[in-house]
Amino acid sequence: METEGLERVLDYIDTHISEKISLAELAELAGCSPFYFSRLFSRIMGISVTGYIRIRKLQHALSDLAEGNKVLDVSLRYGFDSHEGFTRAFTDMFGMAPSKAKRYLVSYKVPQYRIPDEYDGRIAMELQERQMDLGGSLHELVFEVLRTSLEEAEEGFCTQIEVVLHDDGSVRIADNGRGIPLTQNTGKDREVLDRIFSGYPLSGPACLRTEEIAGYSLKTVNSLCERLKIRTYRDGFEFWQEYIRGIAQHEVMSEPCDHEPGTEILFRPDRAMFGEKRISADRIREWVRKQTGERNTPVIQIREED
């Protein structure tokens, strides 16, 4: 199957994603028998034809929900037999119910699948290398959160930073900076946190064949985490918000507290992306040394905790 044939197939699937798509018509587009097409597609794309179509349906469904469409209408549009079946498939893929995504997801763009440059016996090696790259990305999550604390320190507002690596794979990063400027105005506070943190769910292992990951920001960090909880202390109040795979799980909460200003972020990298890879305290220390050099820096504690 030539690259052009596969591109025709992928374009056809996206164009007809809300319709019933048969293996026979895809094979005809590719110019080969259904049996041969099915085997070759799996080898090239690293996923079965039916698995690919299911993922694309759910990704398009998520985009429709972000645009405000009703859950029932979306489930019917993409050919799910029942509301319950759609909810189960959606939750398995994105880690939350479609109703939750509809309420709190800010935006979502369906990612483009990429076709490997070479599809031969080296595909398995390519996937292994991609997973190794994701291992590097795992530490980038920590570095990106740390950058915000170091920026507070450079501006003279932060003197202490603590990084705790928990045994369950989660990470807590806390500083005594100014805290995120929240005000107990629920609507405005949500807008502030949305601008900083609001991400979108990635498609689990399917990201190995998409261009979903592009650049790093706190939104990217949030999207690559099973869960993330932000706490900020400011003006005598504690504010907090929880996310699952980039999507807020409730409105911004607050209560009075006697706590110095600062921000704490607790996050668990997504095991569907990174597997059981561990974050290295030594690697974090080395990164901090490179970032701070000889400058006067805040006190930075990095420790592992059971």
C-alpha cells in the first residue's frame, strides 16, 4: 500500500467519521483486498482499523462536546448503540464522563494522525524510541512547573521551593511566592485558572501516532497528567481546583486560612502515556543547577517520600 493510498483512507475516515465505515470500502480505496489491507494498516499505524476508527470517533465527539453539543446527540451522531455505551467508551479513553468534559472543557482540536516515514520492520523500534522520548517528557513536566517558581524567585517574591517525589509516582511542588491572583469571584477565578492550566485530554497510547503533544506550558503539563490539584494561598484565603487529564472537575473552591502566600501543585503523570517510568531526583537537581548557575537562588529542597 503506497503512502498516497493510506492518506486517501485516513482522509476518507475523517470525512465520513459520523457514518458507518466498512472495511471493504477502505480496502478498495487503498487498492488491495480487505484481509491484506487490515494486516498492513495495523503494521503501518500500530493500531487496528477498527481501533483507529473508534479513537477518531471519540476525538471528534470530544470536539463536539467542547462546542456545546448535547451528550446524547453526540453519541448518536457517531454511531454508538446507547448513551451508556458511549459514556463507557469515552470514559475509558479520556478518564472522565462526557458530561464532565462538556461542562468544563475550554477547547479541543482533533489531532492529526501522522503516517510513519518508513513502514517496515523498524516500526516497533520507532515506537520504542518514541516511548523513550516520552520518558524525557516525564521530567519536562516537573521542569515546567519548577520554572514558574524560579521566575517568582528571580523577581524577588519567592525564597523557598520544595519538590517532593511520592512513591505512587505523583509529584508535589510548593513555593512561598505571591500565589496566583484569585479573588473569590468564582467566574473571574475560573477564567484566571483556565488561562494558566486548562488543558484537554490526550488519547492515551494513541498519542504515539498523533501530533497531540506540541510544546510545553502548564496547560500541556495538565493535559499529560491523570490528575492535578492546584492550591494557592493569598490574602488570607486558600483557593483550590482539581483537574483530570486537563479538565477542571469543579468550580474554584476557597476558604479562609492562616497560611503564608504561595502555590502548591500536586500532579500524577498519566501512566497511559508514560507507563511506570520514575522521576529521578538527581536529574531534577542537575536541571536546577543548570538553570540557576552562580546566581543567588531560593532554598530548593528535593526529596523522595514513601
